[in-house]
Amino acid sequence: MKFAAYIRVSTSRQAEESDSLDGQKLAIEKWATQNDHTVVKYYIESGHSAFKGTRPALERMRSDIKSNEIEYEGVVVYSLSRFSRKEEKRLEFDSLLAKFGITFCSVTEAFPTDQASAHLVKSLLGSVNEHQSRQNSQVVSDRKAEAVEKGYFVGGKVPYGYKSVAAPSSDKNKKILVVDYKQSLVVKDIFRLALEGTHGQPFGVKKIASHLNALGIQANSARWTITKIHNMLTDPLYIARREYAAERRIKKPGYHPLFYKNSAIIDEEVFNKVQIDLKQRAPQENTDNKGVRSKSILTGLLKCGYCKKNLVLASGKSGRYWYYKCSRQIKEDINVCSCPILPKVPVEMLVKELISEKVMLEETLSGYVQTLKAKHKEAYKADRQLLLGTQAGIAKVDNQYQKLIMLVANGELELDLTTKDTISRLKRRLEQLKIEARGLKERINLPIKKFGQSHISLFAQAAKKVLLGSDGEATKALLLATVRDIVVYPDRVQLRGGILPLAAIISRVDRNMGTSLQVPIFISKWR
């Protein structure tokens, strides 16, 4: 049987020293030889945690499996803990392997042959691994806190204005933060500009970034941005008052904050004045999607083809004329991007005319719908099979969940931490499968079956009237519902949308709405 091997070490130090990488590989190859298997592909994760963070090799394996173009029938790991120490992620990947009929094996752990028992054993082992990982994490966190208490730098990116040097102690691996004289002058200048600018008028974060970039002053070999300036101006590290792990440390009775013991660069009074000024300048918080709430019909749709950022609305110096401009040009510098600056009124009219003349034609829409129907027919059987498999998975997991609950209720199983974790994981897996089933049902029951040519004709007429009319709100709603994005390049504009959203909207057209110039009643359903 052909296998793919997944090998992981959790630290870059282990990876550099080949600590356990070669050992895992040798053990897997020995296991394959003894069991008459062949390892045809290796996915090696060098220096990535199994509990948190990104897992590039695992994601490549996931992508390969989903593409259904793999040459192996099984996946083997040295141990379950090498695969994942977070049970929720392990369950998710286990489901993917089961869906594609791929066998999962561990060199150091034997699983029962029947699926139900194997699933339970893997869940128990996974929960134990996760619990151990959490304990290890707590130990590491405690050791780091002790190091901070003693004044050591515990790793991470060295803040601008400081440098990391060997601590004056017997332990050569310990580091401390000391002030970098040249960079500290820049830090002081940034706070000065925030308070008084160059001529007594305070600079905003954007103006400070532009000022430094124009002078050729770099932020660790990179350009200054709004985010970098704002982060520096709000970081209490510069007054030696940054708290260690404030968001993670549990504030128990008797809790006292633990501060990094670095030297201050900025006077506390100056820092506090800057905080007051930043707070006064800050825009009011709004959690709504800006593209939806903006009155400008192309906000949220226009994107820069050069740097993939959104184009946002900006006015000229007089405030009389408005333009769509790459957000990087606004945040950093006008020369940072080659995206053209688009005058608002002409480009909006051009987009509306283009969609009206090229997309919202009855024959064009009919072609889109026929293409969608053909694709849906082709995928229907596969989706039905997936739905049946998912429903079987729901029944299986629910059965395991109910059995575990009954064992606890009858006093046959102790409700300890491991059991609680297993019950919790089964419950979450059950919810995940139900969500997958709902999604498959929606794909199977597409709205394209509910309308004919008359709906398409009515929609084409109404959409053209909306696009070429004066009701900006209705035009915005139509564009947001049918257009995914409009990508702007120096020499062209690319409009991208989806056939399914169009079909869904067409299916909601009311036959009785006629061809009135009023906003169609289905507009409200697009928002």
C-alpha cells in the first residue's frame, strides 16, 4: 500500500539540528518495510507548532487530497502528537481523510480495526496530547515570566529604537534590550512630530510616515506606514511600561502586572499628551462593512491590480472633485503604486454602462444560466453522495456522543478532564457535520429550477433601468449583489462576478412588477 508520511518538529532549533526529523523518517521507513508498504511522498513541517500557528506542509497535504490527484492511499505519522496536539484540528483532518477513503496510521500507536473504536481511541489520545500541550505551554509561559521579571528579553521582534544584546550574566543565551542611540533619535522625532509637527502644528500618523519616507529614513529597511507609526505612538514600551502577556495572563486574586524592564526613550508626560491627541483624532468606531454603508457605488468593489488593495474615495485639495485612489497611495506615498487615479463621476458612469451593455442583456444572462444549469446537473450526483456520507457521519458521531453521555450518566465512566474534552470534541464535530450538510442541501436545491425565460427578460429590463437611473442606493445594491470586484490596472479594468448570485436574484423577480421605472421589489433582498 502506498503512503504519504507527515513529519513535524515544533521548534526551529529542532529543525536546524535535525532533532527528531531524521529519527521520525527512519522510524516511518522501518515501519513501512516491516508492513510491506511504500512511502511515496513526504510532507515535512520544520519548526511549526502542532497547537497553534500556520502549518504549510499540512495545508499542502490537504490541498493535494482535495484535488483527488494523489498517488497514495494512506497517511502515516510517527505519533498522533506529531500530527496535531489540538483535537479539534485533528478531528477536522480525520474527517477529510475519511471522506476521500484515505487510511491513517501511526508508527508508535496501534488503533483498533473497527472504525468506531478507532475513532474513540484517537479522540482519547488526542485529548491527552492536547492536555499535555497546554501544560507544556503553561510551563513555558511561567519560565518566560520569570525571565521578564529578571529583566531578560524573551524573544520576538526587537522593537524599533532598541537592540538585543547578550545579558551580563553567566548564561550566554540570555538577552536584554538596550537603547539603540541612532534609532532612539528617530523615535523621539516621531513623538515630537505628533505633538508639534515641523512648524508647531501636530502631524497625523499619515503625515509623519510621509515625512520620514520623504527624508529616506527607514523602519528597519522598510518604508514607514500608518500602522507602524500608530503602533509606536501607542506602545507603552517607550516609557518602560509595557506589560508582559497582559492579554493571556489570568488575573487571579493577588495578580500584579509584570512589566518589561527596558530603559525608557520617551518621557511619560510626552507619551500621555500624544495619547490624548490620538484619541481626539480617532474616527468613531463603526463595525459595518464600509463598502455597504458608503454612498459611493464603487467603494468596496474597486481593487488595485498592482498591489491588490482597495481603491478608496479621496478628494482634491479644493474638495470639489473626488477620485478613487489606491489605499496604499493614501496611507504611504503617491509613488508607491502605479495604479491610476480615477475621477469618481466618469468611472462610475463607465462601469454602469459597461455592465448594462455587456452583462445585463437577455441573451447574455440566458447563456450564464444555461452554463450554471449544466454545471449543477454535472455536480448533482456527487453532491448527493457527499450529503449521504455526511448524514451517515452525523448519525455515527451522534451515536458515539450519546453512548459517552450514557456511560457517564450511569456511573460507568468518570467525568474527568479527558472525558469532558472528548464529549466537547464530539459535540463540536457534530455541529460541524450539520453545517456541512446544510451547505450541501443548499447546493443541491439551487434556485435556478424556479424560473424561466420570462424571469430573465424582466430582470434584464429592470437591471438596466436601475443601472442607468438616478437611484444610487438601488444601483449600489445591484452591484454589490452581482459583482465580486473590479480590478484596476494601469492599462485596463477587469470586472469579475459570479453566475450563481445572478441566478439567485433572477429567481426572485416578481412577474407582476412589470417594467416600471421604480426600484424593483427584489432590490431589498440583495442587501
